Amino acid sequence: MPENSPELTVVPLTGRQRTILIVMSAVLFFGGIAIMLLLKRLPLPARLGLGIVDIIGAAVLVVFLRQNSPKDPR
């Protein structure tokens, strides 16, 4: 590895990007719950698998949002 490698610059999220991430994580979370509870035509393991994958996707978006948000100066 070169010794003088360029440092990574972190670009903060804009307000619109933050809003999109919040909405998408909420949609994924509630969609996962709805799949697990309301979709009766799929077998139970498929419903649980799809629902859990959606909830994990929502959690990944929330973690990404928290890591790329500016820190509170308090």
C-alpha cells in the first residue's frame, strides 16, 4: 500500500436523502411486518423469511443513516 494514500472524505447527507432513507426504512419495516402477518397464501417459512429480510434491510438503512448524520455538538 502506498504510504501517502488519499484520505476518504465523508459527504454528509442532504435533507432530501435523509428523508428518503427514513421513509424507505419505515416502508421496509412495516412491509416486513405485513408480509409476516397478512400474507396467508405463502407458506409460513417463506413469510417469516421474507419478513425478516425486510426488517433487516430497514435496520441496515437506519444504521447507515445514523452513521452518516452529523454528530450532535452537545
